[in-house]
Amino acid sequence: MRSFCEEKAQDRQRLPWYQWMEYSFSCDLEPCVSLAEPGGIKTKGTKKIFVNVKFEASDVSQEPQDLPVILMRSALKKKATVFRSVRQEKPEDYTLQVNGRWEFIYGKYPLCQFKVSKHNNTTHVLFLSYYQQNTSSLWSIEEPFHIHLLQGYRVNADEGMKVGVAGLFHGSELLCKVVTSGEVNVCSEPLWDQKLVFDISVSDLPRMSRLCFALYAVIEKAKKPRSTKKKNKKADCPLAWVNTMVFDYKDQLKTGEFLLSTWPSVPGDLLNPMGTVEKNPNVDSAAGLLIHFPNIRPHPLYYPHFDKVIATKVEVRDSLLFFFEDEKELLWKLRGVVRERYPESLSKLLLITKWNKHEDVAQMVTFLQKWPDLPALHALELLDYSFPDPMVRSFTIRCLRKLRDEELLQYLLQLVQVLKYESYLDCDLATFLLERALSNKRIGHFLFWHLRSEMHVSSVSLRFGLILEAYCRGNIYHIKSLWKQNEALNKMKALNDFVKSGWQKTSRQQMTDDMKLCIKQEAYMEALSYLLSPLNPSIMLSEICADRCKFMDSKMKPLWLMYKNKWVQGDTVGIIFKNGDDLRQDMLTLQMIQLMEILWKKEGLDLRMIPYGCLSTGNKTGLIEVVKNSDTIANIQRNNSNSAATAAFNKDALLNWLKSKNPEDKLDQAIEEFTLSCAGYCVATYVLGIGDRHNDNIMIKETGQLFHIDFGHFLGNFKSKFGINRERVPFILTYDFVHVIQQGRTNNSEKFERFRECCEQAYKILCRNGTLFVNLFAMMKAAGLPELSSFKDIQYLKDSLALGKSEEEALKNFKVKFNEALRESWKTKVNWMMHSLAKDSRL
């Protein structure tokens, strides 16, 4: 990986100007929807795009479909007029920067597709041939596979227990019956010296076979008085686990002794095939297992080269031409039909492949070479740990190479997580991510932070650390910017620790003043100023505004930090630094909301969503974008009511607040923004099963856009108190929301029906893309989120998206949920009242 990245860095030095711009400042584009099409995104009342040219306070009018070069000609013409220049200047010699951002408008994209117009030589992996005269074909060895379990070290178990181990997997599939060692008397260094024979021949070992061991204690259960005739039962008490590959990275069957440092046990099954194959780096304290791979032959054994696999396939081409007895065998028999007619069902065919039969493996791998490329939504599924075969993963990367940069960014969080399923450090997925990161600085930025944020996790620190080193060696010029961001984050953490240690010892005002004085120190001002925002590298955080900074009321005392906008006079940029909260679930939820917005816009439906920036930067640390000119529903209700008890039931509070922020000529547009965004978040929170939806977790911008924050519970994991479920509606749709949608008139059913239609249209679009959401959540199992650790957690998503049902059935179910949310909204109001009263008592 290091040589690959360094060569990419040398290639970048030779890039022409335009390609360097594409790397450094990739265009931030909307989904490609033609405005001329009936389903295109409507820009209400707007036929042209107006661009303010900075050298003069005037607008340049352009057609939405104009290319940037046409805008540049207009700008140069305006410049020549203003400065009375007679010299002819070429548009190709200039580029257009978005005011206030490190973001540029260029390329062969229409102006309407830029988001800002809608909102303010090749190195190949060398595969050496190992099939020389002193090697044997692995597939010719029919004897059973076996290993020797020798000894344990630093085993921590109570006296009177006995200790044993067990395991052989391919992905999630158990290849043969689990083999258990003999029980030995417990001690810190138990001795087995035992041969473990597995019920699978060496010839049938898949390339990605992994041995999974579990170290456990066998406890004798005391018999009950009434069951004197029955023998005492035994119970297994898991102590530790560890996994290791059967083949090394050179495709060679392992031989010799290996000392495996184990990991602490996890709830559930004894064996953990989904876990890492890395050894625990805490070798001084972790329990260890010493095993021995025998020399089955006097010379090395290698997994067959692809040419051998193809030859074997030809030899057994008639072996399956028989009638089959069950559905799996029928699907295998019809695999040719599946490839031609249903290529997206490749995952199902791979799951029923008998990976412990090398003849079947040969046929499947051969079939894969002629399989048509899959779209990303189906290809992503194949990166799950259930599909470890290297040919399958190489095929998947081949499919993902067709992703555009902005599409790859949308899935980057998941692609980093499934690196944990890779069996070797040097793999196709890591190379692919590095290649794209070294070709696009924005991808490199977020790859760096997704990797950096998990460097505290022992099981991935080696892998992620090596990838980070490879990236930095391939992009020396990016290191300075990333180092500056990391330095600023360290100062933010020190500042937050200072606030946490002193806020209870003094008044809030005094602590705020002390915090501001701390920021004004030279070391803090220098570290916290003039850096690119980790949330969005297009935004420069210039000088920090110490006097406008504060800390928030929640338990971890997040920092509210304000920065001057270098390019826009009087404008500011705000970020929230959190230390002590895990932001990964918020980051995932906001990613899904952003994906929903993209899918809706592709269908011509703009629901004015606000998927604000959120980035985990380390162990329970991270940043959140401040959405300016917004307030919580709780604050709006409280400021428009006499008491906290009645605030939640004030139907007019929201509409009156919007009226106060929007003159009559802008009020209709604000209500339109509220209607569309409310529809979007109703559907999004229902599909994702977002919980804890009180009135401090829902906000509104002064322009009317509604949005949700704080996604600590999702996938139907709703909060309860005293055994009573506090979330008793599918989503939040209160009558004060309806009051705004209907413009304050109770008989304005036309507006409400349009709102309902927006909800239904949005829901149908998500259902049509349900597989993509399920696959993305499944890829996040490796993240270790408490509410997303198994396929059972994803069942809520399958149900909410009505996977397997027709569109009519899905819509019928959603209509039931919609009516329920409206009918039971009084329960939401009661919850909001209780929340407001509880908050008032804490203040």
C-alpha cells in the first residue's frame, strides 16, 4: 500500500491544472434531473439564476442550463466594463469560487446542478505463481484437516472449573461440526497437547477459511433437591475468543506454531466468526492459545491458482446435471438462468454455494468471471462478512469502481466499516479506497477522519493505522491541513475538560467568562483559528469569535464555538464540539436522511431537508454543524406561553413565531418550506424508527424549514419509563404542525391533502430503494453500535419499508400509520408537557 500511495503522489505532481482542480475541489452537485422534464425539480417563480459578482455589487443573470464557462464569460465582460479594460481575457484562465467557501464552480455541469445555486503509470497487485515442482495441489489432498492445540497462557478462571476450546468457518457459515478439546483442570497455563481433527478434507478448505476458537470454563451446576435421580448439568462460561486464517496472505496453508492473543468474551455464542482475525495487541494481559499447524506435506501447500480453478470447473461440468430435491439445489442447478435474468440475486446464489466442496467453489468462481456488473445497491451487500471469498470481493470492487466521487462519498462510512471484515491488511477494498482518496481530496479528507476516529479500537488500530500512514505518504501536502484540524480538536477537548471540571464550583456566567478568557490565550487562539472545518473542508474556520462562544446545558457540556467567515463580512460559522457522547449513531442517521433527500430529488421531489453536518473524530468526541437562525419547538412554545404546563398545548405558537420572522410577502414561502420539510421528516423518522422525539429535539429555521436533531435512539428502540413506552405514535404530526400547514385556517383541507400526498410520494420512493437502506445498515454492524449489532436490529427497517410487499400494500400500511400519528398526537403533546416541566425543574 505504501509504494502504491507514493506513486500516486508522484503522478499527482504531473496533473494539468483542470485535473488538479478536480482532485482538490470536486464539484458539489445535485442529482442530475433535467429541468425540462415534467418530473424535474421545480424552482417556483424562478426562470433564471442570479449570480452576484464580488468585484461589483450587481447580479449576472444566467439560464439554469448554462455551463460555468458561459457564466465566466459574463463575469469577465462585467469586469471589463467596470474596470474599463481593453485586454481580452480567456475564461479558461479563471475559475469561479463560491463566496465564503473553498468551493468552486467549473466543469461541464449545468449551473442548476451545483448545490450552491439551490442554497445560499498504474501499479497492479503482483500475483506470483507458486506452483512449482516442489509444491502439491491442495485439491489433491483428501485427508482430514487438523491442527494441534498445545497450551494456554494467562487463563483467568476460578478453581474447580475446567477449560476447553472449540471451531472452522467461511464467513458466517460453519463448514463442519465444531470440534471441542478435552477438558483439563484449570490453571493459568492449561496444557492440552491434543490433536483436533475437523470433519472436512484439506482439499475442500475454502480460500478464506478461518479458525475460530473460544476459551470457556465448564461449570458444574448443583442439582436441585427434587431431582436427585438426575445428573448434575454443566454450563459453559465464556472467557475469551480469537480467530485466525487457515491460509496466509500468499495463499499458503499455514504451518508451524502460532501464539494467539485472545479477546474478552462477547454476549451470545461462544464463537465469534464475525470478529477480527487480528491478535489482541495487549499481549501482556490477554489470555493466549498456542496452536500448531502441521506440515501435511514436506513442501508448502497453496490454494489453487485461478487457472487451476477453471480447469477443475471443466472437469466437473457434468457433475450437477441431475434432478435436485430442495430449493437450494434447484437454485444451484438454475444458476445460469439466475446470471442471465436475475443477476442482482448473486448474493443468494453465493449463500447456497457449498464452500466446503471445492468442485462447487470452482464452478461458482468461474461463473463469477462472466457475471454482469451489479449496481451499487446490490454490490454493497457482497462486502458483508458472509462473503469472504477473495474473488467475490474483487468482483464487488469491480462494480464499485463505476461509482462517481459524490456517490462514493455517500457510502464511504459503510465502506470503512467493512474493512473490519477483510482477512488481510493488503486487500482490494483498502487499495480501492486509497486510490479514490488520492484522486479526490474531499474523499481523502473524510477517509482520514473515519479511520482516525476509531484508532482507539484495539482490534482495528493496526489496520487503520497502516492505511492512514499509506494515505499520508501518498499526500504529503494534505498532512499540514489535517494536522491543524487535529491540533484544534485537541484544544477543544482541553477546553471542554476545563469547563467540566469547574462549572459546578462557580456560577454559569463566571464559568462562561473563564472559558472565553481561556480561548483568548495565544496558544488557544492560534490552534483554534484558520483551519478547514473537519465537518466540511469547503468551509474555512478563520478567526474564532471568543466573545460569542459558550458551553451548553446538557450533561457533557458541549462547546458552542463561533468563527468569522473570511470572505463574507459580518457572517459567522458555528460548530458544536462534543466530548463524552458517541456521535456515530447521529452520523449514520444524518447520512440516511441525506441519502433520502438525494433519492427524492432524483424523482423531482425537493422536501427541503436539513441533513446538517456531523462527524465523529475520536473516542466519544466529534463535531456538529450549527444550523443558524433556528430554535427548538420547546423554546418557541415556552416564549409564547405563560407556563411550561400549557406551553406544549399552545396551537398558535409556531405559526405566530413564523409570522414574526417573515413579512407578509415571505410568509407563504415559509409555510411552504415548513410543509415540505415536515413531510420529509415524518417519513424519514418513521422509516428509521427514530425515538425520543420531544420538543427540544425538533427545531425550525426562521425561513420555515423544520428539522430533527439528537438521534440517540433508532430502529424502533424507543424510550420507556416505569415499563411504559413513551413513544406511542409512529411519527410526530401534532395539530400545531397541521395548523401551520393549513395556514391557520381549520377548513383549509386542500393544503393538508397536498401535505399527505407529499408524505405518500416520499414513502413510495424510499420503499422502491429499500434494499439499499437495508444493505447500508447491515454494513454498519461492524461499528458496534448498541442498537445495531445484529440482523435482528435491522428487522424494524425491513418492516417499515415493507420489503417483500407490493407498492399498494406498503402504501396502505403507511396510510394506517399516518392516520394513527394524527389521531394519537395528543399523547405526543402530553409527553412534551412532561418534558418541559422536567426541564424547568432542572433549570
